[in-house]
Amino acid sequence: MAVGTRLSLQLADFGTRSLLTHTFMALGFVGAVVSGLFVEGQLGIISMTAFINFTAGLWIAQSIHSLGNAATEEEYQGVLKELLNRV
């Protein structure tokens, strides 16, 4: 019998976590572009820098997470393959 909620069981799958991380990275990058183009002055520069740093931090976390998953027996072949399998 599995312990945990349905959401926690879905998040146990590396592919689901990877898709979520890539979604947050895309949103962070879009936020950086929008704030860089449409927010004026120092606030725009600071917001753009914060969004870029957030996106870079997620990228590093995903890279480390992927390296850790490579040691397992799981058949993960990248986020694009994962997305194509779910569509």
C-alpha cells in the first residue's frame, strides 16, 4: 500500500519533477524579459536581475538533480522526451 497523497506520489516521479522545474525556469525567464522590457528605471533592472538569478538557480538545481538521477535505474531521457510521452 502506497503512503502519501496522489500529488506526492506523482512528484516522486523524476519526470514530473523535471517538467515542473522546467516550467518554473520558463516562467522566470519570461518574467525577466517582461520586467526588462516594460518596467522602467532601477526597479526594472533589479527585477530583471532577480528573475535571471532565480532562473539560473533553478537551472543549476535541475542539473544537479539530473546528475543524481543518472545513478538510478530510472529511464529518464530528457524533458522533451518526457513531454512527448505525456502528450
